Amino acid sequence: MDIRYDDLTGPQIRALIGEHLKDMTVHSPPESIHALDIEGLKQPGVTFWSIWEGDELLGCGALKELDSSHGEIKSMRTASAHRRKGAARQILAHIMEEAVRRGYRRVSLETGSMEAFKAARNMYESFGFQYCPPFADYVEDPYSVFMTKEL
């Protein structure tokens, strides 16, 4: 598997982000969807990577700088056809290494509270993330859980 910085211009990554956003609407009301669209992922302070096996896109993930010591994981997604191959764990490990390299003291994330997000929450827990109150501009929401890890 090969992790690459991605400029979000390729058709495969654009389709995966579209799938991600569409899937969020299935599980959450509009006011509880915090996933970034393509333009949001291109904003300053957001770094985006994709993970590939040959010419097959396996998944993606991003790191958003909240401040000089705190990053947020965004847009973690594995392509449906490539789930359970370890791509999500690899991209998360890559993001965490980058957070350490940047000197962040903490990395946080928001994910869904519903059953559909259980596998993601389990993976984050296995990396040492712990549940926490809302951070940054988030507010309490029954459709969201917040997790953080001190580095």
C-alpha cells in the first residue's frame, strides 16, 4: 500500500469523497454532518492523503490544524470494495506520525455515534483515542462522539 499526498483533482478521489458525503446523509441529519467537501479539504491548514494499491484507490484521510499544538482528523474513509484490508489503520498511523512530526500535543476527531460508525470508533480506541467533550467549534450532539489522544 502506498500513501500519497493528494490534491483532490483525480476522478477516483472525487468519487470517494462524494460517496463519503452521501453516506453521511444516510446516517445523520444535515446539521450533524461535519464531513468536509472537496473545497473544504482544499482549505489552508488541511492536508489530505490517499492510500493506493497499484492503481486502486483504497481510502483517504486528512489532518486539519486547529492550532499549533492541536490537530483534527478529517475525512477518514475506506472504499467499500477495500474494507478490512488494513488501509484505514495505515492511513491513520500515517496521520498520527505527521501530527507528531508537526509537534502537535493532541489530535482529536468527531465521528458518528450510531452503529454504522462502531468499527471506526473501535479502530480509534485501538490507537489510544479516548472519548472527550466537544472541541474546537463542535457542540454536544446525539449523533456525534468526540475523541482525543494526547501525543
